[in-house]
Amino acid sequence: MRIVMLTVGSRGDVQPYVALGRGLQAAGHHVRMATHVEFEGFVRGHGLDFAVIPGNPMGVLRQNDGQPPADTRPFQQIFAEYLRNWTQACLEASAEADVIIYSQLCFIGSYVAEKLGRPCYGAYHTPVTPTSQFPTVYGRGPRKLGGPYNWLSHIIDQQIFWHGHRAMLNQLRRDTLDMPPLAFVNGHFGGLHQRQVPILYGYSPAVMPRPADWTPWIHVTGYWFLERASDWQPPADLVDFLSRGPAPVYLGLGSVADNAPAHIMRELLRGLKLAGVRAIVLPGKFDLAAAELPEETFVIGSTAFDWLFPQLAGVIFHGGPGTLAYALRAGVPTLAIPFFGDQPFWGRRVAELGVGPPPIPCTAVRAEDVAAAVTTMVTSSAMRQRATSLAQAIQQEDGVRTAVDAVHQHMNK
């Protein structure tokens, strides 16, 4: 079986799909991953075929000091151009596919599969299927108003997305794919439901249990971890730093660090200093020379999270589900500094599970609040025990294997 996987975005939007692709290839399928050219070596290095999707959208999503742009008109024009280019590239990459798997951000993969007459699967990291058990992950309103409100919040969120992009997406279907427009009301999401497109959610059911009111073609598989190479060795100076004192706290804002306002990183670093902890910092493009650093700070460019995180006292991150997966599996308390998208949701979920302090929004970062949260992370035995218990549950899961089985289940129908 020839499977094509379509994903766009940052390294965190690519790495889990490489793990899933390896699992599918180990099950006897030929897997091609279509994504941005900067990830070609990474994808091919893990034994998968590769095709290019032009243009990485992360710079557009993170303009305006890390926030979504205030003026949607230029963004819509840029986004429409991205979608046209992506669609053409995905059509070419998928021409000989038997099955198409597409990521949350590369949702046009469902249109490509529809055009080519191929079965497809959505492969997501954040729950967006309507349910009465919790409200939309992108909402900012109250979190506990009951089943009818929860369900309605998802429908409203979907309608806002659909009608905000309806003209653009229907033009894409008409002009690029030579397909009919989607319905005015149900639109994109109604089409997926009507076609019963299976969705694989690549997060742990111990972190977010599967709602009972979801249809049978919606799966919560567990995380898709990509293990480090067997011959990988950590930097000797980092090993030495870890051995010289108490367990440090990690600070890294992922791909958003490249565009985050400098004052956010300064306040985070000052908070670590006030808390009196050792630190490992992934600074992105932030200039650490003028920052108030903790007395013992080790600066890294990148490293293997599955090796590093179990040795830490805590993790401060941007709320992205990729980093969160490794922190939770390591049993380490985490603190989110969310910027946009699903990051606030995952930050809140950490606090709800009791495995980290409440998130500190990027717009409200104060060193004193950071210091208080970090102190809680490194001193609370109850929080550490809850994190350890959750890690044990995650370690018992095999998200890749479960996802591969779900793919086979629907293939055989």
C-alpha cells in the first residue's frame, strides 16, 4: 500500500508524522511524506520517501509580535496563495497514493483525497471534533458550562472558521481542483462528517480521554513519539553541566521563540534567576548577552528531549503539544507560556491534571509570577507525584502502533 502523508508548519508539525510514517512503513507500506524542503534530510534520514510542499506558513502565523495578525485581509490573501501552492504540490505528491493522511494545518489534504478518489485520514494533535464533554479548545470563555454549551461552542467555532474562509476555500475547490463548492452551512466540517473521514488524534487518552459521544471513526491513539537514534550521544559539556548540581529547569519556546518579543524572554530568564534555579535555555534568536541569566545557565541549540527531560526539575515551554508529549512522558512538571492556537488549551490542561502550574499567557509574563510558578514546580512533591503517575500511564501506551491498527481497521472495511 502506498501511503502519502501531508503536513506543513514547524518541526513540531513534522516530527510526530515521521514517527507515524515509520510505523506504517514497518507494517509493510511504502510511505512518502510531503512537507517543506528544510525537512527533507530529516524525513529521508528516517527512511521515508519525500516530496516538497512549498512555503512554510509559520512566519505568517507568528507575525505581529507572536500574535495572529490584526488585519485579516492581507493574511487572507497570503493564506490563499499558500493554499493554492500547497494544493498543487499535494496533488502531485499524491498522484499514485492508495491512501492519504493529512495533518490539522494541511487540511486541504481532504480535498486532494476527494479529488483523486482516495481514502483519507485526518491525523491531528488537538481535539476539534464536537463533543458535549468539553468546550472548543480555541475558546477563551468559561470552561465548565455543561454539555449543551460545550457542544454548541464547537459548532460556533467551526462556523466561524468556515464562513471566514468559505469564499477562499470554495474558490480553491473550483479553480484549482475543478470540484463543486461545499455547502453554505455545513461546509468543510460537515463534509468530513458526511464522508465519515477517520480521524487519528495523536495524544494520550490519559491526558485527554476520548469522549463517549464521538463516532466510531474517531480515534485517540496515544502520542506518536520519535525515538532518538541508537548511536546518538549527548554533548559532553551538557552531561557535565547536569552532573554538577541540582536538576535544572528547561526553558524553550519552540518555533515561536524566533518571533517572540524580547521582553518575554527577559522576564522568563529574570524569573528563573529570582527562583534561584539552574537552567538549560534554548533561546531561539534571542540575544542572551544582555539578559539577566541565572547563575548557572547552559545554552543549547537543540537536543533530544526524550534524553534530557527525565533529568530535569521542570519544563517551561510555549504550550505546543509536541514538547508537552515528551515532558509528560518524562514525568516532569511543566509550565506553559502560550502564544496562540491550541497552546492555551494545553497549558490549561496541564494545570487541570495537576502536573504543572496554571499557564502564564505571553501577554502577561512577569518575572515574579514566573518565579512563583517555577518554585511550585521544583518544590511540590504532590505535583511531581502526579506527573510521575501520568508518565507511567503514557509509557504503557504505543500511540504509533494503535494509530497503524486504526488505519488498517478502516482500510479493511
